[in-house]
Amino acid sequence: MSLIVAVSGSPSSTSRTLLLARHVIGRLGRAGFDVALINVRDLPSEDLLAGRADAPAVQRAVALLERADGVVVATPVYKAAYSGTLKVFLDLLPQFALAGKAVLPLATGGTVAHVLAIDYALRPVLAALGARHVLNGLFLLDKQIERTAEDEALIEEQAETRLTTLLDELAVAARFSGAKAGASADPRAETRLVGASV
């Protein structure tokens, strides 16, 4: 079974970025993937800021990423760049932590002025970490993500459609990575795995 890990790089416990990350892994889980969420905010801040790559919580997160066939990296955009919370986590990863993996970058922000942050700030870092394939990312405006009474994400329809396309691509790429690593999944099977939204 292919594993997809989502990384939420928001410093806020009530962020739309975290809602989005949970929404994504929920959909992928219902599509038959093993899924896990690394909420960087929950890792000990002292270990992150001091660069303690050998800290137990950091090592568990790194081990989870190493097992993944696909990775979703979600971040809010601040001042035209991904969050500092995500930055300190990525800095602790081994040099080729994303080698052989398909990676989907997602970003949220309050204005379309930040739309290029994925390509100019985040994508080069993911490539430097050895990602086999960095998919076209998706930027969502904060207003496109609503919080339901059940504390789940309700994505604006057009954005949800774009997200579905990207999740389908990630599903195929992750199954291919898993198959190359010896998993039993056929990467050609069921190319539209996550079309049903929450």
C-alpha cells in the first residue's frame, strides 16, 4: 500500500493551511492510500529552532517521510515566501529526504500577489531535497477555504476541481513510486482515484 504524507507548515492551530492538509489526506485515505500528517507546529519548537535533527520527534517525522511514496507540502505564504515554521523543518531533513518521491506543493494566502511563491520560493527547495517529481502546485486564497461546523474544510468549487486534478496526478505518481520500490500496486490502475470530494 502506497503511503502519502502531508506536511502542514502553518504556525497557527486554526489555520486554513492545516484544514487544507487534513482535507487532502482525508480524500487520499478514502481513495485507498495509507496517509499520515506531520503538523510541524506540534513538533517541539526548541528542537526545531536549535536545529536538533537527532531529537526523537524530529527523527520520527523524518522516518515517516522516508517511508512515503508521495508527499504533500502545505504552507501559508508570508511576505512572498513559505512559512518560517516550514523552513526550520525542511532545514532539518537529510540532504535527499525526498529522493524518489512525488511531491505536491500547496499554498494559502490572503492575496493573489503571493501566487508565485510556490514556484520561486518552495519548488527549488523541494527539488534540492531530491524530489523525483514536483507537481504543479496550487495556491488557494484564504477565502476559498471555509471552516465547517465539524472543523473540516469546505473548498470553493473551482479550487476543489483544480485540487482534484492534482490529487489524481499525485495518486498516479505515488503508486508508480511504490511500484518501483517493490509495492504490489499497479501504477496504471485507477488513474482517477480521488475525484470524489469530501
